[in-house]
Amino acid sequence: MTAPTTPRSPAGPDVRQPRPPAARAGGTLRALARRLELRSYGLVPEHFSAAEGARAALAVALPLALAVALGEKLLSWSVFAAFWTCLCDPSGPDRLHRRTLGAFTLCGTLVTFAGASLAHALPGLPVLTGPALVFAIVMVSPFVAREGLFATLLAVVAVVAVGFAQAPALALVQALAFLAGATWAWLLINVIWRRDARKPLERAHLSVLLRLQDMAGELANLGGQTHRDAQWHSEHGQHRRAVRLAIERLRGLLHQFAPRDDIARQQRAPEAGEQLFAALIALDQAFIDGREPAHERQRTARACRTALRAWQVAYRRAANGRVEDAQAVLDWTARRLGRSRAACPSALLRGGLLAFEHALALPLTAPGRREATPANPLSRSVPLRRALRLTAALVVVYLVARGFALGYPYWAALAVIVVLQGGSRVTWTRALERIAGTALGGGAAMGVVYLNGGDELSLSLLATLLAAIAIALRAVNYTLFVLFLTMLFVIVTEILQPGSGIAWARILDNIVGSLAALLAVLALWPDLGVPLEERLRAGIAANRAYLDAVEDDADETEIEIRRRAAGLASVEAELARHELGNLVRRAGVHENLGQVQLELRTIAGRAAMARLIQLGTERPGI
């Protein structure tokens, strides 16, 4: 079973060669990501977007150049408006970009004027104006735009505007500066330098494929050794968890699109990914249980790894318009899998290879099953609860800022808004990431400003580069994003509104704001997460339901639904171990709960094996 030997063969030269250094580095990053994901810290290297970064750099460069050339401080609002507009840009079809960014441009202009003029009319009372504006924005925004960071960034604009109180005439000029910067960014994104709306889907699909490859690769390299997951350990089931989270990220992006959008190839990705994932879960469990001869397991794992690499090659060619070449790669891969299956004596392993063939069998351009967007109507209590938490935290921040004479209180208020995004799990992790990123970025900015000696040109060029890096990293990792964001804001402030101790103020204010956000989550409607024992019970029930569906010979759609539910329940149980509430309860957690988590994955693995045995037995002659 060899690859085609001609120099231009469709698959062989691409999928059999040793991994280049960049691929090995990517594998190292994904290994780190698997450790971070268990603790609810995101790291998705595949979501790095140089094109989005370059567009953001251009968006920031023009207003920054004008502000420096004219020496006009108010134009800093154009700089920040352009950056915030790029940051607000959601993933989805073109109409979503136009609508969301248009609403942000208009609403941001109104909020800038209202915040600055109200702060001027009520001097010394930002403790009232800031929280009141944010409360109103959080409550009203869902009726304007629910996508992306719309409400969060609009609230950020409000607290920054309150920090720059102006008489009505100057407040209007300030608002017009915001309008100019945001409009320029809107034109750049939607007219001048339009992006392919499918690119985020391509990156999300690549993320799924690479994690499937990591899973298959580890099995292929295991040989006759004992699988690490045969005993429970702190990172048990890391590959299954990583793949499930990657598939769910892809599903979330797909729900932004409508049936009329041209994403047939991307729609197929979750369906194929689920089939490939189910086969690898079964193979993973076979290695854990020692089922089938070791050499047969390893040969099957290697065939699966090669098939996944071929799928990646095919998908890349299809994305570049070479659909026929891509289909040739998949046809070659299917033939290779068929030969491996014909020589395989095990029904379990035959079923795994056949499942891979099924996943690769559909034409690349065929529309997949269109999944209905999950019905999740916005509860009125959810924005109200968040609005009240934000209001309380902002009052605390403004009082602390007044009591300790913080120089940039709107930075602390800004930190409250971006950190307080949900319950304790999200707020806890974002607070830690915000503090770490701000400390690193502030320290780096201090060093740059000190070494620079006040050269505005070099600082402006650096600020443009930092805007590019920050936007390119925004979907990769929050800590890295905040690091470069902090450097950007400190350096732009140093250029246009110089003062002493700007970097230190940014660090201190973000610590104050992050802690206030965490305090609000714990004090108002305390949310320490669901107890681990409850998550485990739900996980056991979901995994047993999956096993029952397989044993009852349910249809494939029902099995897939239950497999997905079991995977999500298992992930929730594993993440719950590191939630803030369960860290507090850790002293009361019994050690045998780890064995219960092991049982979760074992039930799912054996259900997947049972399904593949059925598949490998039903059609033995194929």
C-alpha cells in the first residue's frame, strides 16, 4: 500500500514527508493549549490572522499619522475608534460585518458625545454617570446587535468618554473624531479591503483537523506501550477534550451563517469531523483496553493519521479553488483505506477504517446537513443581572479611584467591563489573564518608552505594528492579546497625551478593575459553579445514554446527538474540577472522583467501539 509515485501525484508527496519545523512547533503549541483548555484558558494558534492584523494596522495608521502631524490630542479618539471598530468586527457573513460595525459607528458616536457632555454637566460625579451609561448600554444593546463584542466595546467607549469631560461644543468635536475614525475603519473593512467571510471557518476547520491528527499521531506512536489514559491522571482525555472543543468552536461560527450563504464545503466539516472523531475515540479506547493485537492497532492508527493529513491537503486545495485535485487526494486516500481494511482481521478496526472512508466519501462541494441554530432566546434576567453587576463594580472602582487618586480611572472601569463577561469561571480566568497580560505589556511599554527617548515617528510606527499584532492575536489567546493591547494604548497615550507613570497607572488600574469584577460576581448572585459531583453525575448519565443508543441500534443521527451530548458533559465535568468554586471546595473533594472521571471516558470509548464493531461486521465484504 504505497502512495502514487509520479512526481505530481495528488497526495503521496504531501502526506508522507517528514513534518517540517513549523508543524512541530505547532504541535508543541497545541500540547500547551490542551493543558490550558483544561483550566478554561484558551489558546488556538490556528486562529492567528495576519490579514486582519494588517488591516487593523492600516486602520490605525492613518488617524495616528494625522494626529501626530497636526499635534491635535482630540484626534486620539479617531485612533482608538478605528482600533475598537476593528476589534468589534465579528466572524460571519458580509452583511453581519456591515450591520454590526455600522451600528457600532453610530452608537459609539452618540455615546462619546453623551459621556463627555454628561461628565461636564455633572463634574466630580463619574461615579454616577459612568455606571448609569453602562447600565443603559448593556440593557439596550441586545435590541441593536447581539454579535461579538458590540455591547462590551460600546460600554468601554462610555467609560472612556466620561473620563474626558468636555463642554457640549468640544464634546461634539470629540464625537465627530470618533465618527471619523470608526467610519474610516468601516470603509476599510467593508469596501476597500474586504475579507473572505469564510476564512474564520477555514481556520476553525483546520483547528479540528490538526487536533484529530494529534490524537491519531499519539496512538500511531504508542506501539505496544501502555496508554497513559489507562489510569486516571490530571490531564486524562486531553485529546478527546481538545477535539470536542474545536468542533464546538466550528459549530458556533457556522451558526452565524444562513442557508443562503456559500459555505457548502464548510457545512460538511462538522459532520465529517464527528465521524472521524468517533472512530478515533473507539481506537483510543482499544489502545487503553489492550483490545486487538498491538501491531494491528498501530497499523490502523497510522492509516488514520495519513488519511487525516490527506484530508488537510485536500481541504487546502479546495479552498484555493482546486476542487478536482482535492477530490483526487480524497479518492486516493479512500482506496488506501480500503486496502488496509481488506487486510484487517478485526471487526473493530475494520469498522474504524470504514468510518474514515465514509467521512471522506462525500463530494467536497456537497452541502452537509444544515444544523438548526439552537433556540436560545435571550433571557431578560441575563442582561439585567450583568448590568447590575457591572454597575456595582463600576461604583466601587470610581470610589477607589477617587480615594486613592488614580490618574486614569477609566482604565480601571474599562477592565471591569471586559473582565465581567459571565459567571465565576469566565470572570476568574479573564481576571487572571488580564492582570498577567497588562503587567507584561506595561513592563514592556515602559522599557520601549525609556529606550526610545521621545521619538514620535518610531513610536508611531511601533504603535501601528502593535495594533496589527493585537488584532491578529485576538482569537488566539486573551493574555497575549492584552499584552500587545496594553503596549499599544500606553504608547499612543505617551505620544498624544504624555504624562508620568502611564504604564504603572495602566497596570494598577487593570488590577483594581479586574478584582472589582471578580468581587461583583462573588457578591451579587454568587456563582461558584456547579459542584463537581453534580457535573460527574450528569456526565455519567449522558455517557450511558450514548452507550444505550448504540446497544439499542438507534439511527446514526440519534447516536451522533448522544455522542456529542456525552462529550460535552464529559468536558464540563473535567473543566469543573478547576472552577473557582471547586478550587475552594477542593479540601472536600474525594480522590475517587478522579476514577469517576475515568469512567466517563471509558463508557464513551466502549460505546464508540461497539458502534464500530457493528459497522465492521455489517458490511464485511466491502
